[in-house]
Amino acid sequence: MSTSSTPIAKRLEGKVAIITGGASGLGESTGRLFVQHGAKVVIADIQDDLGHSLCKDLGPEETISFVHCDVTSDSDVQNLVDFTISKYGKLDIMYNNAGTAGSMDPRILATNNEEFKRVFDVNVFGSFLGAKHAARVMIPAKKGCILFTSSSASVISFSGPHAYTASKYAIVGLAKNLSAELGQYGIRVNCISPFATATPMLTQTLGTTDKTKLDEVICEAANLKGVVSEPKDIAEAALYLASDESKYVSGLNLVVDGGYSAINPSFPMAMKSLFS
């Protein structure tokens, strides 16, 4: 909640949102911010303990709920949307945030076939199911907002793992195609593409629990110096795209990377090495 004596303007007052992958990381931060701004939020995740704990922290039950949901399961996602309609009467915002990185090994010959499929199942098929079931209830309402979490990997190659990179490109394509179809129903569709942020998923993927050290590495690699990329920065982007402030924004891939994808540091680094 705001620590200021002046109450904040609730930019999502009266809106109902679903956040997949909402029990931790970017999803948790977004859920907290959405509730702070007046939304009723349904957290969807496979991490039951974390999901229930977050709801208890942010309660009451009329404000935030948790639903166990494997986004690769059509019946789970259908149940998630049906639960939201039954409990809150509508769905204004569907934030398809759940994702997995898979192995960080960037070599194609070392890429496991089944793991590649698993990353696409969660990141792409899961996002597709979320959008499909959201559209099912948003089209009759003639309004709605569908969001996706992609990655700065969707706009610049950084020699990362192929499954993750390809899936994040696919999410942007899905969002743009959906915006073309669903605009006629007043439904906006957008992506958010973050740079590296020290979320539990990233620390687990990299095999470290030292958030401070990871922040240092991210800052060293970043283009914009003097600030640290935090989950709340991505949540703020989601808040903008979910609010009426972006009522004429659709088909956008909002890159939140401190300018990282705008430059190619190879030549400056080579010059620095040459003259150092």
C-alpha cells in the first residue's frame, strides 16, 4: 500500500484481472500493483503455497483469489476463466505471464528435443490458451485487454537458448496477430518485453541465490547505468497497458530494457580493448 498520506489514484478501479504465473516474480509484483490500484485479481499458478500466501497477504478474498492452473492444460485455463466470471462477473484484463526458460545452454546440438517442446508448451501454447479463453468472454462484452510477457530476446539476439528465444519471438507474433483480429471487438492486445531481472525464475535458471551479485552482473551488462531493473518496473508497464491510459494502444511490444536492444556494444568494446 502507499506510504504517502495522499491516496494514490486507482488506475484499475472496478477492473477484474487474471495473472498467470502470478505467485512469484514478475507476476507477483504485478498482482500487488494491480490490487493497489483497485483491481480485483485472480492469481493463477502451479505454485499453490506461494499463491495462497500472496492472497493472504493482499486479501481480503473479495479482492484477490488463487486458482491452481497449469497453463498447458486447456481444462485448467477454461476453469480459470470460468471461475473469474463466476466470482467477479467479468474479465477486463488477461495477463499471460507464466513462462519457463528451460536450459540455458545456447548450443543447438545440446538442446534436448523434449525440453524444447516443453518450453513452447508453456510459453506459447499456454499464452494461446489464455488468450483464447479470455477472448471467449471478452468478445461478447466488446472490450478487454490481453497482455503477454515476452522478452528483450524477441528484438535482439544475445546468443541465448534457442527454445526460449524462439518462444518469445512467437509470443510477439501471436500478440500482433490477435490485435489484428480482436480490434473489431474493442479488445486491445499488447506485449511487454523485459531485460534481465533478478526474479526467482532467473536465479533458479542460473543456479544462484545471490540476488545482489546477479543485480551487479545485470547492471554491468545493461546500457542504462545508475538504475537496477526490478520486477516492479515490469509491473508498472503492465499497469499502463492494462489501464485506460493506454486505451488506444494495441499491437505494441513494449520493450523495457533500458535501451539495451537499441545498441550493439561490440565495436565500442573492441575499441576500448584496443586502446586500453
